[in-house]
Amino acid sequence: MSSAAAAPAAEAPPKKGPKKLIIIIAAAVILVSLLAGGALFYMKKKAAAAAAAEADGGDTTEETVAEAKPEHGKGDHKAPTFVPLDPFTVNLADKDQDKYLQVGLTLEVGDAHVAEELKGYMPAIRNAVLLILSHKTSEELLEVEGKEKMAEEIRVGAARAMGLDVEDTSAPKEEAVDEHAPKKKKKKKKAEENPIAHVHYSNFIIQ
């Protein structure tokens, strides 16, 4: 009887004690401690880097962003204002045969304010342009240099028609003066700035 009773007792599964549960809890606590320690180390390292950057005169991250970001307005190009003139048709100064010129002109100025001021002088400007055109010959204007020279003459003439004492940049430069020759004292008035930057051709026909 005693051997029969001992057999079922041996076959019964062993009871789970609290020892295994304690081991699991201890492992979880260690894992949480490691994670917390790593996070604390990272935060301290980041704080130290920020403090060092501030001591150097600013945050390195913000500096990098500032360098990468282009300055506002730097490199921006202000668009000029263009004032088209009504087309001109004039007889040229050719002596052997009758030649006439049909030309369209556009004046380039710095801003809209100058453009409005220029429009107030338009009758005087057109008169100055007509006088310049009518003194040209077809032979002069067939060359690129002749067209460029006339454009500069118009730029100067239009500005002077507005009452501005601008430098005549279309005139040939003065020849070299002899250094030994007696110098004449001549007060030269400072020329005003020409508000007309360029003269552009919109059409150009010689017949």
C-alpha cells in the first residue's frame, strides 16, 4: 500500500515557487535601469554640447542653418523700368539719294518715378531725338558702331532735354595735351547723373 501511494505522489508536477517570479522582476528592473541610465547619459551629453556651443557664441545647429539659408534680398536684381517712345520716321542726311529711317526706341530708367518724370518732358525729348536722327546718313547707320553711337547720343540728348547737365559720353575723347604747355585754369562744373541707363531699338528700317 505504501508503494502504491508513493507512485502518484512522485508523478504529481512540482509546485512553482516565488523564486522564478523574483528573478523575472529583478531582470525587468535591471532592464529599466539600463534604459533610464542610457537616456540620462544622452541628455547630459546633449546639454553639455549646448553649453559649449553657447560659450563659443551661439548654437552650432542654428549657425549651420543660418549658413545654409541664403540672406534675404542678397543677389536680388531690381528690374528696370522701360519707357517706349512712339516710332520715328525721318529723312536722313544722304546727299546723293533720298533715304529715310523708321526707328522705334525704348528708354531704360531706374524706376517708375523717373519714368513718370521723363514722360513730362516727352515733347522736348522727341524734338532732341528727331534732331539727332535727321543728321545721320544711311552709311553711318548701316554699321553696328554707328547704331551704338547714335543710341548714346540719344541717351545724352534726352537727358539734356529734361534740363539735366549730363556728361556728353558720345563725344570723342580729347587728345593728349602737351605737358610742357601752360595749363589754363578752368573750373569744370560737375556733371549730373544721367537717369537714362540705356537706349534700346525696337525696330530699325532704312529705305
